[in-house]
Amino acid sequence: MLTLFFGVGDVTSSSRAVEAVVILICGLAIFHLNHQQSARRNGSILLVFGGILIHLWVVKLACGVALNSGLGVNHEFLIMPMALAPMVHSVLLGQRAGVYSSVFVSLFGALTVPSDDRWAFFAISLFCGLTAVFATKQVRKRGRLLRAGFWVGLMALLVDLAFAKISISSLGFSDRESWQVFGNACLIALSTGLLTGLFVGGILPLLEGIFGLTTEISWLELSDLNHPLLRKMQIEAPGTFHHSLIVASLAESAAEAIGANAIMSRVCAYFHDIGKLNKPEYFIENQGGKNPHDGLTPTMSALIIVAHVKDGVDLAIKNKLNPRILEVIKEHHGDSLVYYFYRKAQERFQKVEAERGKGATNSDDLPEVDEKSFRYPGPIPQSRESGIISLADAIESASRTISKPSPSRIRALVDEIVFKRVRDGQLDACGLTMSELTTVRKVFSSTLRSMLHARIEYPKEQVEDAPSDLSRKSGKVVPVEEIERVRRRRQQGE
């Protein structure tokens, strides 16, 4: 890297190489201390430092093209894609990674230009990079990248003017040549920014696939309810589909309130119960009248209920869903207990034991109840989003049992389920703090209140001697004109 950018053989190049080494050591230390989450993944490390290296190579290449094409030093900095790496890192890894990238591509890049232009290059590169970072907050549409590119180009032009790389003092109404130079500078700056945004938008899907990352643009595309699995759920398991929509609404609101990934929570909630598609009639939200569990033992019923997690994972793999969705499907029940059938099995065993004690039966066919047979396979939720979805799933299912919803009952239900999950250790690995859980409980209660509010019962309107009443009594159809005439006579009588 040092040989590629700074060369060897003279004192100046050697001093720049030493400066580059010092900057590199500082960069590695800062990355290790302030970006620990990214530092744990080899892919993120490669993306950050590989992106910085490619950015410097592209900037050096653009500089050579600018000089060889005759644009000169006036437009040299405008043709460089100063925001390339910061924009990529901001969209894929977050704004903190984008700021880190902006600072260090500016520091390293300043070492590759002549000494007289160091400060100008550093300022232009840093301001363009930071502009790209701030303009790419919550990018949910690819058009937002083009808008970010426009602001980057405008910032490059302004900073170039501030460092007198483009002179505006000689502009005059009659000086056509100076206006043409200024117009070319504006066009080059904006074109470079827009092309940078267009290029980043084009390579994002490739980088997402290589490094296993997902942008908000991709999450928004996955939120389309016309996905084949969701369409199948609407037809074959409408109750589960409706349940998933409510869970998605609860999870998205709670995630947004605590600063988690809201759009990811919504999409994962859409798919978290797709395993129920294999046997939808065994889940109460899809049952019309007959309950197939009535003819099964509690152990067999529990096996069917628990199996929907494994079936969901199989469907997700078969349909190539996002790995984060796969994780939520595995984790949304953790290793919790299927309490209803566990309790039913205990009651059945106790009843047989009581009859055996009285000598009414000698049956030894009923085994003792093993709690492990009634637990989900796990693992417990490993991320904040997964923990929120697991809580939203349990709370939405339990909220259907409230006969007369009231704010106090809803709040008590939410608190009971959240505290039960905490005591059972289901939230130990997801990273949710007690302060965040308090916020989540408030959001769940508020959202459920708006969903389960009672309707006002309107009194039925009774009209005496109305033609419609006469028609019902006589069985004849009264023309609309007759109804209108009766209505007008009544208004005139009043």
C-alpha cells in the first residue's frame, strides 16, 4: 500500500510513508476501541479497510485522468469521487462507520497530493465525506443516494471556491470565458457527485451478498406483502397472517422507540410464523369450529406446535429468505414452555394416578410428564429486534383472551408477560436493558389500547310509516321515486 501510493527512493516519499504508518496505527486503534461490533466480524473489517484502499486508488486514478485530459488543477479535485467509501460504509455499516471512513480517507489521501494542496484536498474530502454520511441517514429508496450525490457535488464546489481553486473574483457580466469556466466547474462537481451516488446504488446489492449485510432499501423491498409465502399465508392461514401483521405493528413501534432497527423488525415479524403453513388447522387462530387437538394426546399436540419453528426454518431456507429472518424464526419462542399442553398433560397424569390409587385402573401406558418434551428447541433471542418480536408475539396472542379490554387490564397483561419472560431467562442474550424494556412495555400497552378500543353502540334509526317499512310488510318493492316523495313531504310538514 505504501509503495503503491507514496513511492520510494526520496526523502519526501519516505517521510510520507512514515506519516502513513502513524495514521494507520491510529486508525486501527480507533477502529478497535470505537467500532467493536464491526471489529468482531471479519467481513466488516475487510469492507472498511478494503473500501478505504479502493477509494484511495480510485481517487489517485481520477487525479491522473484529470491531469492527462487537460482539465488542470482548477478542476482536479472536482473530478475525484471524494464520497465513495464514506457513502458505502454509511449505508452498509451505519453513520459511525461512514464518519470513520471520511476522516481516514481524507488523511491518507492528503499524503498522495503535492504539499501545497494538502489542506485543500483534506478539507474537500472531509466535507464531501461528511455530507455523504449525513445525507444517507435512513436510506430506504435508491433515489436518496442520487440526492446525496447532488449535495456532495455542491459541497465539493463550495469548498473548492473557498480554497480559491476556482476563482469567482474575475466573474463579470461581459467576461464570457470566466462564466464558462465556472459553469464547467459546477457541471463537473454535480456530475461527479451524482455518478458516485448512482455507482453506490448499483453495487450495493453485490456488497450485501458478499458481506452478508442488509440495507434498509432491501428490508423495504422484503416488506412487500405480495411475497409468495405471505400470499400463501393469506389464503391458507388467514388467522396467522392477521396475527403476523399485528405483531409486526407492535414490534416496529417498540423498536423505533428504543432505537433498534424498526423496518427489520417489521419484516421479520411478517415471516416469523411461516412454519404454521404446514399444518395451519392445528393453530387456534386458523380454526373455524372443530379443534383437531381434541383427538390427540397433549404430548402429540405439543410436538405439532413446537414443530412449526423447524418447519419455518425449512421454508425460509427453501425460499432463500434473509439470514436475519431465519434467526428470528428460530429465536422468537426461545426455549420457552408450551404451557397449555404441559398443564393439560399434568392434569391427565394426575387423574390417571388418582384412579390407579383407587384401583379403578391398572394402566401403566401413560408415562410421566417430562418438561423437556414441551419446550421449544431455542435458542433464546440473540438481538434486540428478535427479543422485541418474541415479546410482541406472546403479547398479541394473550391479548385475544381479554374479554373487555381496558387500559389497566392491557397494561397488567403486558407487564405480566414481559416479567415472566425475564424471570424465565428468555431475554438474557438479546441485549435489551431494563430501561429499554420499560419503554417497550409502554409502547406495547399504548399500541394495544388503540387496537383493542371499544366501539360506541349506535342506536338504530326508526322511521314510522316509511315506504321501506311498508315494502317489508307487504313484500312489494317500493320505487326510489316514491321514497323521495315521502321524504320531501315530511320535510315540508316539519
